Amino acid sequence: MPAMSDENQIVVPPSFVALFVEPGRVKPNASRQHILARYELCEDLATMLTDHAKSKLWELGVAQEDVLERIHRGLLNDEGVVVAVEATWVTRRLAELLDWDCPEFEAGPSPRG
């Protein structure tokens, strides 16, 4: 069942909660409030990037996967906004929102809460 706080009706998907679960563990290594805040940031970021991705696809005339790879690299280089695993999640969510195939990315370290 997806994590949900009592006072907030936002459902955090299991794919995002999994970013905070260390290998071999079952419970997240961060508080529910921290995970919710990070999820809201990442979901908003993915949503905001949809128009940017569409315009880059048209502007550059490259494949959808190339646009996603460029955005992913940009997220990794944008100091402090998201950590590597969140950047990958944002890029995958962006691909989902656009109904594009998403390339595979290397997994980074889990975020700390």
C-alpha cells in the first residue's frame, strides 16, 4: 500500500519510497514528512519539465531518449536540487508523463533523510 500521511492526502508512490530503502532493509531511512516533501519537489519538477522536454525535442530534432538523457545529466549537475536517485526518478516520471520510452540510468546512492 502506498505511503500516505494522516494529515495529507498526497499518495507517495512505492517507486519513490523505494529510493529511501537501503538494500536488505524494508523500512525507509527517512521520516514520512521528509519523503513527502522530497516527493512533492520531484513530482513538481517532472511536471514542470514536460514543456521543456517537448520544446527540446522539436528544437534539437533528436530522439526522445536523447532529450531525457540531457535532462537527466542536467539534473545531476544542478547542484543540490536533487540527488542522483531522485534525478533518475524525476527523469523516469517525466518519460511517463510524456508517454516516452525512458533509457536506463545508473543508480546512485540512496538519499538520506
